[in-house]
Amino acid sequence: MPQIKTGIINVTGYIGAELARLLCQHPQVELVTVTGRSAAGQKLGDVFPNFAGTNYIIKAELDSEIDIAFSAMPHKSNVDVVPSLLKQGIRVVDASADFRLKDAGEYSKWYGFTHPSPDLLREAVFGLPELHQSEIASASLVANPGCYSTGALLALAPIVKEGLIYPDIVVDSKSGVSGAGRTLSLTTHYSEANEDICAYSLEGHRHLPEIEQELKALNPSFSPSITFVPHLVPMTRGILSTCYARLRDDKLLKDAKAEKKLSQIYREFYKHAPFVQITIKPPHTKHVCGTNFCLVYPSVDSKTDRLIVISCLDNLVKGGAGQAVQNMNLMFNLPETTGLEALAIYP
């Protein structure tokens, strides 16, 4: 099979750099061009020392023929770029939120702009392979999910699909500072973030409509009412989400083997998902550092009849660049795991 020629738009952010790291070692990929207007003309290895052994020069624009473009630009920046790429016959995986939501009206509410391409919103496939594998395979435009969305959806999807919980759901998520991006800010300044933990976006986080959209699609009779509270913690990578919901299955609640049966529901749901692992004890963020895995631990609190599900992933890999590569593998009829088989960096 010929190499897939790829390009990265905005390689100078954390997701762009992680994409470059993964694509450089992908056996079926030739990374032919990377862009970053603020660093145009510089060697990639001068911007990111971990690429010192490579010969990539950062360009202002894509300047080579490619089969697929990965766009790692900020939100609102892709709505003008993606349509022109598609017209050239270039397939696109967009790591921003610009094509994730099906309802164009949601963009003015959550992102502060009127979406100019509602037709492309209908065409774009939400790029969570565990839920949309077949659609991704034939897609020209894949909208990579948000990092928080990925963890929450993988934790909740099996039980929502089965209709075993009430709609009132709490998602408590904790993320490392790389999730805020590479742009300097007071919030992620070392002396501000170190030895600290804080909640933010209590008025509503932008990933919330993605979670609601996908849970409704899984079970049209389910109308979720989600309280989602993200937190910033002083670590570089990782998201740990703890999700709570009341169980409505009396048989499951009264069963002495409830947790075992719950685990079986999850294992059956993800039996064809190579990057979701159902664990036998609560996972740690270190268990997924540098990997494309999401670890999921479902449990039952018998005192409150409440489901508690913990999910854990690397926000830059399964929550970003790795998932984008997983989507590309599906789009080009490769095994999902190609180039993504690395185990966690531990400790």
C-alpha cells in the first residue's frame, strides 16, 4: 500500500506537535508538510527540541500534495479553511470544535460566532471511533471530539445505550494544564497552577453540548440533564472523569453480582474497541500517559443506588492527536491501532 501523504495545519500547538510525533513514527504515513504562521521558516526541531533529529521546515501554508490534512488551529479558524481543502479532494480531520455540533445555532451560544457552513455540519462525522466507526471510514470530514467529551462519553455510552440510568448525570473531570493549550496565560503560569486545584466553567463548558448530542443520538428516548464541572490540576497530561447517575434497573441493583454484570455490559459494548479497556480497579492518569487508551472502571454504590464510572485518558493522545490518527486509520482502511500501539510511559 502506498504511503498516506499527510499535512498538519498549525503544528506549533500542543495537539499539532503531538500529531507530528505520532505521524513521524506511523508505518503507513509520510508527513510531507507542516504549517505554523508564527514560526514559518523555522525548523520544527528549533521550535520543539524533541524533533531535533528531523528535517521539517515549518511553512506558512500547506505547499505539497497531500491525501489528508490534520487541522490543529484554534476554534473559529477552520470554518474558512476546511471547505477549500475538501474542494481539492483532500480529506480532513479537524481537531477544533468547528464541525462537532450538528445544530448550527449552538455555535453562537457556545463559541460566539455564526457558523457559515451548516451544510458541512450535516456532512461532518463526529470522530469518536467507538461510536461512529463505519461513518468515519467513508467520511471526507471528521470532527475530532473534545478531550473532556471523549472521557465522559466513553464512560457513559454503554449504560445510556441500555437505558439503565436516569437522565440526571454529574460529570466531574480533572485535567492537566496542557489541555489549556500552549498560549501563555496567568491560569497556567507555574506559580499559579502548582500546588493548586480549581474548578472552572461552572456556567457551562464548551464540551457539554457534544456530550449531550452524542448521548441523545445513542438513545433517542434519553434526554440527559448533565452537570459538568471541569477542574485544573497541576500535572502536564491526563484527564480523569468521575461520572455519577442513579440506576433505574431494579434487577441489577438487587443483584449481589451487580458490579460483575455491569462490567459485562461494558465489556460487551466495547468488545470491538481496541483502545477502551475495562479495568478491575480505579485507573490513574499515569496508566495512560502517552497512549491512545481510555481506561474505564464502572461500579455501583449500593447505599445510594448510584452508578459511578471513572474514565481516564491522555488528553493530548486519545483526547486529541491519537484519536485523530485513529480516525485517519479508519478513513484509509488501516487497522485502527496502526501507529498507536505504544504502552504508557510509567512512572
